Amino acid sequence: MTFIPQRNNLLGLLFVATAVVAAAGGCAPAADTPEAAAPTSAPAVSAPADSPAPAASADDGCPPDVNLMYEWLKATPAVFNEIDKSVTGIGEPKCADGWSTAMTVVKNADPLVVLFKYEPNTGKWIPVGLGSDGVCDGAVKVPEAVQAKLHPGC
């Protein structure tokens, strides 16, 4: 039967025509509408995991990019392998003076606090600790004034 290939060809042509019209600005608002007069911002682009960190607002790396922090956590087996295998990411980053904590996002376990130290030479957040309590008083010591600005459990 030739109906399905013809339908697929028609759908493909319709898709291409729609893309060409959209790229040519066929869907843009008229010049006299408020949308046309409003300034537009650049589209957001996410960096690949192996790219350098985005420029931070201060020398302490704050605010951190939670997606890049998760990639660097996965690349640090000494810390990552201690997390439940149902981990799907990290969230709720808190940051102060080159230190950051984030909570693990897990399905089958309680979330843990991950402690990160900012490395200004590379622009990366290095995972240095993990746990549910006392993470900032373990092998790596975080100043008390900074601990107050991070997650409970630090």
C-alpha cells in the first residue's frame, strides 16, 4: 500500500515548510505590537559537562550551577559512589565564601548533604564531603561563619 509512505512524505514536507516559515520570521509579531517593541534576551545555552564553569558573580564561585556541580560530583567516584544508586541529581544549592552545599535527589533513600569547595583556578566546584550531619566538620573543615549560611547538616 502506498498511502503510508505518501502520508509520511506529506508530513515531512509540512514540517520543513513550517520550519522555513518560522526561521524566516513568518510567526513574528507585527512591528506595531508591544511584543515587537519589547527587548529580547539571548536564549539560554547549557554548557557540556566537560566545559569550563560559567563565570561566577564573585571570586567565590557563587552562585553555583547545580547541573555542572552534579556532573563534577559524578566525576568524583570517592564521593559519588557513597550515594544511593537511585540518585538523579542534586538540588537546592547554598553558597558562601567558596563553599557550597547541595542536597541529593534520590528515590530510594533519604537525601544527603554534599559539600563542595570552589576551585577558582579551574572554575569548578569540587565535591569534598557527603553525609546527613556534620559534613562541614569532617576531614574538611568549613569555617563556622560559613557553615551558618549553608544547609543544616553542614
